Amino acid sequence: MNNIKFTAREDYVQAVQHMAEGLKKYYSPGKAFVSAGYTATHYGNRTIGLEGFSRILWGLVPLWAGGGTSCLDSFVPEGIRHGTSRVHEEYWGTYQDGEQAYVEMAVFGLGLLLVPEKIWEPLSESEKGNFNQWLMQINEHRISDNNWLFFRVLVNCGLRKVSGIYCEEQLQKDLERIDDFYQGDGWYTDGATRQVDYYIGFAMHFYSLLYAALLQKEDPKRCARYRERARLFAQDFIYWFGEKGEALPFGRSLGYRFAQGSFWCALAFAGEEVFSWGVIKGIVNRHLRFWFEKPILDCEDKLTLGYCYPNLTVGEGYNSPNSPYWAWKSFLILALPQEHPFWEAEEEPLPVLEPVHTLKHPMMVMQRGMDGYVTALTSGQYAEWEPVHCAEKYGKFAYSSYFGFQVPRSYCNLAQTAPDNMLAFYKDGYYHVRRRCREVTVKDGRIISHWEPLKGVKVETVLIPNGKGHIRRHLINALEDCAAAEGGFALPVDEPKEAISVEQQGYAKVSSNRGTSSISLIQGEGEGKVILCEANVNLVHPRTMLPYLSYEFKKGITVIEVYVEGTSEQTPERV
């Protein structure tokens, strides 16, 4: 894969075809299941096998729509025949409410809309009936009231396209319910929640743009609304991307990796030139190059679990070895012919963006550094159903496209808690961090939050962008004496012995060949320290060192103000 440059359409074709080769031997005898690994999920092995079969189609369907082929082409209709036959040993299953299999049905709807000649027409009449009946289960049960509604929309639209049995009433209900999640200015929430993460781009807008591109004739008014919302969203979402192609690590499901860029691919698919075609092409190309320069593939060129390297620590309970193939949604652009302006455009850099930009709906203040990387100051988001490491994925003070962020191995000691960009209070042998905020205000380029890390401690935090870094001002009201540690950005290090640490009263800094990170007191008292974090707690870098300030707070009110800065470039030592 290292020789693929991701500059031309043929590069993307080659990428899908090459990775498909690595998957071929992992299909079951009846071709209905793909088992690419051994780790588990909260759903069973049969659904994991279905997930592998279906998620690969996010790349194959657009490849076929664009006239391409792969080594897996003959496997697909055979797998559908057996997976939807109740009498076959590889039958995918009969389901109840809320099952994961409904997620995996969505791409079949897309296939029916785009390439029925590949997944529908090769079937006999009885086989079509089995396939239709299996898909109709999504209309017969409750599913999650969030982006999942689009899965049912795609299934019903696909079945309607091939004159199958579908549910028009359910289709209309789902489309109307999705509109309830629209917040304005191009932003949705992913259901009735305060989460505003990548599911807005690679789910809500991705599916709505598929709808807008493929259902224009049937539903022109809704398609126009979807297009307008996507155009508005693009103006904000572009701030999540750095100049080198990387996107901001934030929120859950980061194991889907280059699905982060699938929104831009869906824009191209729908013919929406929000920015110039060269700018959109540049975002997509750099994004794919960024990812495939990372060790995200195993020795057989299969996608692994993790983020910028294989890592189970950062994953979700719903991530199987097959789950990362959700990333193949970005191959949607293969449905565009070679003569499409997206492919014909010359790649362009990002447009000139504001160095500091407030995003109202995700409650973020974005900073763009001189090194081209992106930092988001944020407060207030929270996933009510608490996915694993919820506090770390949503509750930190800052997230960086260069430094990444860290998740704990435990809360028992500081190296394992690894609290980058967090204020962690220590009590009864455990560290306690910000999880949810009681109140958040985003105003005048700053974020004010009120939170309670543990009983008897209340904190008001103000985040203020400031030059190359940011200021944090904390007002701590404690009912008793307590200790705490506040981390800056976690610095990647190749050789810990070669890193240069500065530990002083009120100041901590660490430098390596990978950059510099520091945290310094403006007001208050604290001891500057640097710690080598537990290995593999950072999403982006497998080994990190963390500068932090150690506090001893007295009962009552304490005010602490710090300046935090990090850069990918080395800086001179403080004197």
C-alpha cells in the first residue's frame, strides 16, 4: 500500500482492490461471513461475520458503480443467497429490537439503489424474496433513535427501487424524525443527546447526501434541504482538518479512521462544490495519504482495531475486527466517473481559515497553529449512554490533531490515568476527572463550564485561546483539602532518555525530536513535573510524556490560572 499516492482515481481503485485481496481467504465456505480476527463485541459472532460481509460493500458498491471490479465480486451474490436463506447454515439471523444487524443492512440499501445488477438481479425470484424478507425485519422492530434511522431509510428506498416489498409509512416517519435532530447552521445531533461528533459528518450528512443524490426525482424539496444543510456544515467542519490531512481526534468510533473524510466524498458524490473541486480533492487526498502513512494495516494489509496504530485500549464495545471497514465509506468517490470535475481538478491546499474560530453547536473554539495542526478547546459535550472512556473522548479541555488524546488504563496512579488536558482530583486512591458539565457558556471566543468531579468539589473553568496556546482559569470550591494534577498536551517520544524535561515551581516542560509541550502557572501555586505515561494510552502516539502541575488545594475557594502550549516543533529551553 505504501506505493499508492492517492492523487488520481486509479489510486483509489488500486487501494480497494489490493485490500480486497487480503480479505479473500477470510470468507466462510458459503461466503456469507467474513471473520478477520478474534476479539469480541457485545453482539455475537454471527453478526460479526455479517458485519465483515456488509462493511466491505461500502467500498465495493461505489467501485462497481464506477465500472470497476474486484476479486470479491462473485462472493457477494453467493453470500446474500446463503445469508438470507433460513435453511442455510450461514443464515444471518432473525432479529429483535435494536440489534446491530440493522446497522449492517444500510449498505444493502445503497447497493439496491446504485448497482442492483450486482446484488439483486443475479438472484432467483425465491432468493430475492428471501433477501427482501430478511431486510424487512428493520421495519418490524424498534431501532436506535439516532443516525440508525437512516439505515431504515436506505433499506426502504433500495427495496422500492427494485420493486420489492417495503414500508412507505415507516420511511416517511423516519425522514420526519431525522429532521427533529437538526439544530441549525448545518449541524445535527446524533439523536436526543449532546453528542456532536463525527457521526454528524460520516453519518447524518453522509446518508442525507446519498439521499439527495439518489432520490432527487422522488423527493426534490427534502433533497434541497439536505444539500443546503451540508453546504452550511462544510463551512464549519473544515476547521476539524489540518493542513497535512489529519482530522481532529475527538469523540467515539475513532476506529473508523478515514471515515472522518467521508463527508467530503459524499459532497462530491452529490455534486456539491462547496469549496472549489481542487480544495475538496485536496482534503480527501491528503486525508487518505495521512492514514495510509500510519501503521493501520496488518501484515496481510487488513485494517486493524485502533487509531493511528493497532490498539484495543481506545476501542468501543461495538468494535469487532471487521468494524474498521466502515472507513471504506470514503471510497464513495469511486462511483464518480473519471471525467467528473472532482477527478479532473488539480489538488489545492486548504483555503485561508481563521486562526481562531468559534463553533457554536459542538461548543468548540478552534485554533490553527503555525505548524498546520488543529486544536479544539471544548466543554459540555457528553454521551448520555456513556461509551467506554466517555470522559476522555468528550470531556477534556483541549483536543489536538497532532498530540491526539489519551485514555486511561486505570485511575489508580497518574501514569495510568494519563490525564492530558484534564484537571484530575485525587481522593481515596483514585483520580477523578471531568465527565459532564452542569452548565456551559460559549461567548466572546471563550468557554465557561461548571462541573463537579466528585462530591464536595465544584469547579468553574474558563478556556481562553491565547496566541500559540490557551489559558485555563479554574475557580475551585472544595469542602475539604484535596490534591489534584493538571496535564498539558502529551508529547510523543521515541527514546524517553533523550527527552529533555524541565520541572520547576509552577512550570513543567518536555521536549523531544517530536516537539515540545509545556504548562505554566499564571496564578496560584503548584509544582511542575513530567511523567512517562503508560504505553499505548494515546490514540496517535504509542509512547508519550506528560508535563503537569501538582496541586494541594485547601478547603474553601482557590483560583488557579495556567498557560498551556504545545507544538510539533522543538523550542529553546526556558531560562
